[in-house]
Amino acid sequence: MKLGDVLRKERERAELSVEKVAESLGVSLQEYKRMEGGDSPIEEWGPTLARLAIKLQTPTSRLIAETGRVAQSRQRAGQCGALIAARRIDSNLGLAELAARIDVPEAEMSRIESGESPLETYAPLLLGFAEMIDQPIFNLFYPCGLPFQELDDYP
């Protein structure tokens, strides 16, 4: 199963149209359809965000906005990266150590923390979607308590 499948099923469960979700998220209809179709960078960046939250032992939404709300996301360039870096430092983890724990190259972890990764685009979209369906963002990555990648079907 892909993250796009979870988005589609949750959108349908909330009885939201594709058009409504795309408009609310501020993305084109084509881009949102790519997200639900599993043909978007969100497939890589969503799970990366979830692994970061787990390893940093912090709510996923707090890696996107200090308040955990989408309205406070994207207030400054590189906001997600700065929040992730601050949590890493608070956890007394080195950059290389965190990179190893979430299975990304150290250079990629550096890009994330400097705010130069696609996480800056996709994390706020996922938080906005989670707020639309009135669910914690983490539930998108662990529906039914299991990683979505391990699910064969998600009712």
C-alpha cells in the first residue's frame, strides 16, 4: 500500500471531493491526483517525516509548525528543517547519528535541516490534509497502528 492510497481512502471516508481537497491544500487538481495515485514525492517525504518524529520522540505536527497547526506552517523559509534541527539538538543527537537512525545519507539530513528539501513543501500539505479529515498527521503513516507500507488493504 502507498501513502496515496491512505490519502484517497481517508478523503473518501470524510466524503470530500478531489477538487475540494486540492483547492483547500492550494495545489492543482493534477498534483493532488498524483499524490493519491502514489506518483508524487510525498511517497518518500511522508515516511521520512514519520521516521524523524519517531526518532526525535516528538509529535509529527511539531516538526512542521511550533503550534502543530497548519495555519502556522510555512511562516518562514526552511521552517520544518529548523524545527527538526532544534529537536535533534534537544535530543543530544548528532546529525550523522540521526541520519543513520532514519536511514538517510548524512548529506540528505543536512539538506533537510537547512530547509532545502522537499519536506518543506510536502510536510505542510500532509498536515493540512490531516486537519481536513480531523485526524492526527501520524495516523496517515500508521493507519490501523501499522506502517502503511505493511498493509495489504486499508478499509
